[in-house]
Amino acid sequence: MEKTAKAFNFAGRSGMYDQVITGTGFFGSMVSNLVWKMDKERDLEYQNLAKSGIAKDFSGKLLEVPVGTGILTMPMYKKLKSADITCLDYSLGMMNRAKERAKGEGIENISFVQGDVGNLPFEDESFDIVLSMNGLHVFPDKEGAFKETFRVLKKGGIFCGCTYIRGECKRTDWFINRIYVPKGYFNPPFDTKTELRKKLESMYREVEIKTVISEACFYCRKGE
């Protein structure tokens, strides 16, 4: 986990993370196309699908894990003025960037917690929505992450987000295994779409998965 935290601390400070995660700028566009076979339109498509479980007028309690630098979610949070938002990340460097972004956007209904998704510091059934964008493929303890996000979600609550899945694009799989994993950005094992669906369906009452190349965007509802 420390190797991953160091990798993301550097990526967050350098601005590299923001470009790559959004597919913007020369470097971000190059990585998006070369590694993920995505253009700007597909980048926006998967980002919107991942957040589609959050209503525009949402006013409940939301947990985002990991928040990263907040570049994908702070513009949305700025509009959710009645929501109670908590953002968690293991990387203090990344989370500090998110804090700065939230302050710059004038978002006051938000709190930040440094912590491990495998041992969330929250009571059972604390949140109406748990959002995890590009996090599951990073977490070393994936089973712990699935169990903990389920535990802190209220009955009838929504678990949504996106994650890398293997088997959809050979080029992407090659880069993940040969570069992303050794550098500490991603941590195996990785699910196929079928494996991810089975895992989520064993926990949630309702499961929807839509893919954009190697990104699986999921929407799950917990049973009452």
C-alpha cells in the first residue's frame, strides 16, 4: 500500500494524475489514446456513467473513496449544496489537492478523512451513496474494499463508480500488467466483466454494468 501511496503522491503533485484521469492536455490525451483506446468523448462517457447514480438534487450522505485530487467530482459536489459529503483517500498528497480544489470551488458541505478503504472509520449503514471512481483496481485488499463499502452503505443505498476490467482490450491489459502494476498505480488481481458482475450480484439486490472499452461503470442498489 505504501508503494501505491508514494506513486500517487508524486502523480498528484506533478499534475500528471489530473491529465491522465481526464484525458486532457498533451500527456493525458496521449495516455488515454495509447493505453485505453479512448478519445475525449469516451473519457466523458465513462465519467458520466460512473456518476449517473447520483441525482442532481441529491441531499443525503455521500462517501467518495478514493477521492484522488477531486478533479472528477468537485464540479458535481459544488452543485449538491444540500448533501453531506465525505471524501476519503489513503494518499495524503492526493487528498490535500482535493481539499484545495474544494476550497477553491467554495464547497463547504464536505469533509476529508485519510484512511484505508479496507478498514473504513465509519459506522454501519452510514451513507446513502458510496462512490468509487477508478479505485477498485488500485486497492490491494479488494475483498476488504467490497465488504467495507457494502457495510457502510444504508439499506436501499447506492454503490456506483467505475473500475478497470481485464479482457476487453489486449493493448490496455498489456500496459496495466507491464507498467501500471510494477509502478504501483494498479494492484492485481483484476476482474473480468463477468467476474465483477457475479461479485456485485452476490452482494447487491440490483446491479447494472456498462462498459467503455476497459472501464466498467457500475450501479448497484443494496437490499432493504
